[in-house]
Amino acid sequence: EIVLTQSPGTLSLSPGERATLSCRASQSISSSYFAWYQQRPGQAPRLLIYGASNRASDIPDRFSGSGSGTDFTLTVSRLEPEDFAVYYCQQYGFSPYTFGQGTKLEI
Amino acid sequence: QVHLVESGGGVVLPGGSLRLSCATSGFTFRNYGMHWVRQAPGKGLEWVAFIRHDGNDQFYAESVKGRFTISKDTSKNSVRLQMNSLRPEDTAVYFCAKDGEGLDYWGQGTLVIVSS
């Protein structure tokens, strides 16, 4: 099983600041099968980034993804109030299609 | 647009069974695989199961293998999760999600509580 470890567990920032979230895999994975999701309280997760660096439909361009191999990054260039949520990474190349434990982005 | 709606959640005794359904619309169901993902109260996301677009292959998390079965009903555009031998640790909100580039559409979830 591929284990994904996200850091930090909690990130405290202010609107307008830049956020950098990390996800490290226990073994090398194809960037084609790596995604980031956002989950706001009481809501279902929403796909932000697929293929490590491609924004999903209707995702603002302040969200960007990068990385390859075992190290991946989600960057939010200028935080808006609605961006404060929990973010999860996921690999969907090898079953089981594991998620990271999440990073809470808080004000 | 794409819609996914889960149903079938509820309270069940340990050792009991429950069948979840996910009704879909807005896309060509037979062309896409489907996932189930769960989230225990206050916890993170846990991937549970995946079925390929043609229904010929299924994949499961170790924690549910041998107890849960995922299936597709193409005639009804729905995906199901048959859950047997339920345990208290299976208590969670269960989401269905469409497979695309990532899990690109999600339902709102259905709550399963396993408790005596």
C-alpha cells in the first residue's frame, strides 16, 4: 500500500497570503494519477487538481499543483476566505487508491 | 450536469448488513468507473472500493475486503455497495464518486452508524 503523508497537519495563515501544502508518497508514483481535493465543513470533497498539475473544471487559477516521484505540492497563491478548508492528496494509480491524512488550512 | 445521490444509510447492529446505492445522472454511466469513499466522524477520507466502467474488475481497501461488494447496475445508472459483517469502525459517511481524471464528481454522502 502506498502511504501518503501530508504536511503540515495544520497551516495558519491570513487572507491574501500564500499557502504551500506538501504530500509525500512512500514510493514513487506516476504524476498522471495524483490529485488534490478540498473539503469544506459539512460538504463533500471537491476535486481541485488532477494529474499533479492540472486544474479541474471551474477551479480558480490561484490554485496550482506541482511535483513528481514522491513529492508533490499544492500552492494557493493568494488566499481567499473560502479557501480555508481541509485539503487531501490522493494517488489513484495503484490500488488501494490511498488518501493523505489531510492538511487543515485555518485563519 | 453530473449528479450523484447516495441512499441506504442508517443504523445497524454490529454483524449486520446494509446496502448503499448511488443514483447517477448527467453522464454516460457505462463509460466510467465508480468509487466509494468513506469518512468516519471527525476523521479524514478513506478510499473503500472501485469498480471499472465495464464492471469486470473490482478493487477494495484491505479493511473491507471480503465483507463489502461493489457493483454497477447499468440499466439504472447506479452503483451499489453491499456491506456485510459490519463493525463499529465502519461507522462513517459514505460518498460515491465518479472516476475520471481523479474522482471528479462526488455525492453528498449517506451516514452509516454501526452500534448496539
